[in-house]
Amino acid sequence: MPRSARRPSTEDLIAECARQEEELQFTQFRNSDALALGLAILQRAQNEGKAVAVDIERHGQQLFHHGMEGTAPDNDEWIRRKNRLVNRVGMSSYRFTLKLELSGETMADRALDPLLYANSGGAFPIRIGNAGVIGTVTASGLPHEQDHALVVAGIRDFLAAQNPAKR
């Protein structure tokens, strides 16, 4: 690997996740937004030749869910556990996982049952300005950092299309 392409440190990755969470906020989130966003993420995955399950929830209501060919019921369980984590800690599951890794702590140290909460990236908070986290956008089926990247790219594209003046 060339020196210029060094792998970012865990601290750098945590900071990048925090920047993403600050940047990728919604002014509103309707049921129709969940459908459009979910379909856009699936299209991106299909274009990249990746198989994922995608789930979008708001206030505990599942607004969108689809498992592509090549996914399994296990992906749905990972989604449930990732969603619970985001709703509990108020940040992306990837950022929490990185913070746990950096601290050397375990899920048990944080009083989180691994049967209920997933220490894995791929769930991203739906945040409405100062209202806080109102839901989640989640992917499962790829290595967890790729699940996270797919969701972030999908949200970024969706928000850019909603507000072309910010491009």
C-alpha cells in the first residue's frame, strides 16, 4: 500500500462519523421519503453488484424494508439489533462500534446485551435538526464499514437531490 493511502486511524474514523452525523440531517422525514431513500440505496447497491437488506424506521414504525437476492433472515436480525443500538446511544452504530474498540470496552461494560444490540456498523440515525434522533436507516449484508458507507452515500445523495442549492 502506498504511504499516501494509509488507513485512517480509529480516532479519524470516529471524527468522520461524527461529521457525517452532523452533516446528514433532515428538515423533515415523511413516509414517501423513506420509500425514495430506501429505493435509492437499493439501486446503488445493485449498481455496485452488492446484496443487502435495507430498513428504514421512524419512531419505531418500519416504513421501508427490502432484502435483495442473496440476503437471509439473519440480515433482518442484524438490522433489528443495529437499530436498537442507534436508538439507545443516539449515534451511528459504526461510530459507537469504533468508540468501543478504541476504549477497549465490551458491550457488557456498557450494559448492552449482544443478543439485543449489535456491535456493528450499518445503522445511521435519522435526525431532524434539534429534535434529535427520530429513526434509523440501516443496511446489512456487507462488511459493517461497507454497510455504513452505503447508507451514508445514499442519505447524502438523497439530501442533495432534495436541496440542489447546497450542492
